[in-house]
Amino acid sequence: MNQKTKKFNNNLARVPQHMSFDTDAITQQFQKQAGLVRDIFLFTVKRQFSGNIFNEITFTVDEFCKEMGYNKSEMYRRMDIFRDKNEYGDKRNPLPKPPTLVDGHECDGLLEYSLYRAAKENVVFNRYSKNGNPEIVSYQILKSVEVIYDKSTNKNVKRTYSVVLSADILNEVFLRFFVIDYGNYKALATRSSDATSSYRNFYIFFGRMVATAKYMRTHTFLTTVDVLAEVLNYNTADASHKKQSVKRALEIIKKKLTHSFMFKFVSAPESKSKLQYHVLFTFTEEVLDYYDERMMNTFWTALREKGLEYFARKLMGDKYDFRKVLELQKKMPRQNLDEFHSWWFSNEDSDFKSRLLNELKKETFTIEIEPVDPI
């Protein structure tokens, strides 16, 4: 790859690799709220890493709905599980009580209930460890959610939410991620929340496909109908129907993406069977170049390392020893790691952070970058 200047692509969004390798994890944990929780996460991460890197993320329900394609009234409407009668008209006894804030406010709407669950519950991801062994990791998505009322009114209707991503998730987004186009992700919204969730989950998987093709120095990615059906959350057992459902979804998604893919059904490699239940994706050079996570990986890794070094100086004070900094970075205790993120996402030392951010942008996007192993 020749040395060249490349603009910082602010349309690209970072997705933890876990979400591309274990695409079913969020669905398993949050079930009907899975699509909304995933969108809350992408919405928050995109804002965090697009000019708001050093602050908590604050937004209104109007801002979230406009950006992610939701209906505001549906977000505020009391959820059926908290109504006094079930879908058949039978009275619930006992009546499920929604999560309640210290001031008595009930999180019974879809958005607030999903925010609550994203902070309360952990997502379990399956992956391979650094040693190549199967490993299970459990991550909290949001560390905290603050509900801020508009005090200019006597009602608690107009609310703003201030959220903080968990330290574990921040580490993953900083260090192990794939990239997708945030505009394309939003464009996959449909009238059906289930279809929207399926298409957007596939697009997260798409980020892994592109990264793998780039790393393998090829323009293709091969997978199976069964894998894609799981990604799209199609649970039919009939193989033919599953294949047709996958094909229909891929055709729809393909047309909605500005930097898209080609695909065809093929037989299994080295198989004598003529049954075509594998899918071969093909990407143009332009598409592979657009989703350039190598430069982003270099940029964000350098930003984090420089930030950790600065923070280590603050921790060590007069005892600062550059030789100990790398060791501190690798084995930073959980308490100090939380303290680092609290410092990082604050206004403290903002001049240093802003200067570092701008300097690294200039440095990174004029240097030669080596491929990043997506595995």
C-alpha cells in the first residue's frame, strides 16, 4: 500500500468484534428489546467517537427517534407487559411492576425500559481466547443512565438522558472493533421493528465480512445459509424456505447500502453435492477501501495509549517511570481502569485531550498502515 493522505471518514461507526462473531448474544439476552438495545448502543458509540469523545452522551427521545427511525409515541407508550390486562383481555394478577426511579418515576415506556435493561443486565458473548480456547465473557453495555427533567415545566414529560458506556465495552470499542457505515445502518429502518432489527444485525455481521476479506487480501467471503438465517433471526426449519428468506433479505439490504456487496448461492467447497446452501459474497475494491478499519484502528489505539500514558503520569506523580508505563497499561487494575475512563470522559485536561486528538488525526491519515487481523 502506497503512502497517501486519506480523509478521516466520520461516517464510519465502530462495532465491537464480539457483536459480529456472536450475533445472537444481544437477541438471546434482550429478546423483544434486542433491536432497540442494539440501536441505543450504536447511537451512543457513534456520538461518543464523533467529536464527543471526552464527554458523557446526552440526548432526548426526539433526537434518538429522528436519528434511528423510531416513532416517539411508541417509545413513551406504557408497555403491554406493565398493563393491567394481557393480550387476551385477562386481568394480570399480580400486576408486573416496572423499574422505578428514586423519585417514583416508572420506566414503563419502551425506550426507558430498554435503557434500564442495558444498564442492569450483562450480555454473554462466546469467543476464542488469546490462547485459542473457547471463552465466555460477560459485558454490561451501559454503566449508568441519568434521567434529566426539563424544570421549565411542571410535568416530567420532557426528559433528557445522559448515559455512560461501561469500561468493558469502551475497551472493546477502543481496541477490538469492525467498522460499518452509520448512515447505511440507519437506512435499514423499515416499518417492521423485527425486520429492522434483522437487517441491522446482518449489517453488523457485514462489518466482519469486509474486515476478513481485507485481511485475507481477497474480495470474497463465504458463509452458509444457516449462519445467515441465525444472523437475521429466521428460525424456520425448512431449508428451502430458509434459503428463500435469506435471499429476499439480502436483496433488500443490498439495495439500501451505498457501499454494498454482490452475492450468489454456491455448493459447499470440495463437495460433490449440487445443493447450493452456501453464500459467496463479493466486494469491489472501492467497497473494501471505503471500510478502512486499519487507519481507524491505528488512530484510536494511539489515542488510547497516549491517554493512558498521560493518566499514568498523573497516578505516579513524582514516581513516574516511563519503563513502567507499558506494564501499567497492560495490567491496570479494574479500579484504575474505571478511574481512567472517568477521567477520559470528563472536562479535566480538555486542552491536552483536544490537542492530542487533532495531532493524531493529522499523523495517522498520512502514514502507511498494515492489515489488522480480524480474528
